[in-house]
Amino acid sequence: MSLIDAAREVRENAYAPYSHFRVGAALRGRSGRIYKGCNVENVAYPEGTCAEAGAIAAMVAAGETELIEVAVIADSPAPVPPCGGCRQKLAEFGRHDVPVTLATVGGATLQTSVGELLPGRFEASHMGRA
């Protein structure tokens, strides 16, 4: 299954009764395994979970800590980039050259990378840690 197909599939499970904006994300870990996540809203908005954060949590829960490819899909007029917090989360687990595919349900795509999404990312070295 392609990452876009995995993201499209999990998007159907999104819980978005307030915004009605369903997002699916899939990422491939170093092992080759695919991890999926969808957005989950909460009535105490904005206390929800982004699709990218859900996929990362699934990867970490499975024992992996490195992602090598990402796909995000939403029903929008143009491909939707991850929010700022999710960009930092992706940077935590993926190198700057990790490919990211942003897609729409209608088929439009945009190819980018973790580094292009978050130039000047905050890293452990900023805290005096290597």
C-alpha cells in the first residue's frame, strides 16, 4: 500500500464533528512499516490531536523512532501542510531530507521535505545536547 493510500484510508476514521475537516497522515518508519494517524477533535477546542501527531505516536508506541517518508491528505482545494507543532514533531523523528507528500482528496499533490517545511528547526543542540 502506498503512503498516500494509507493516509486516504485512515482519513475516513477522522473524528472532526466541529471543523468537519478530516485529515489523514501516514509515515514509513526505518523498518519499512507504515504508521497511520487521523485528526481527533475535542469539544474543548483546540484540545485535539493532529493526524501527523497520531501517526508519530503509533510509530513510537511500536518501538520505532525514525521516519523516512511522510504523506498527509485532506479534502481541501490545495495540499495542506502540517501545522507548526507537527512540523517540529516530524523534525524530531525525521532528517531534513525526508520526503513529504502533501495531497488532496481530489488528487493534487505537492512534494516537499521535512527540512523545507521547517527550516531553522529547534534541535537538542540548542539546549547544549548533541
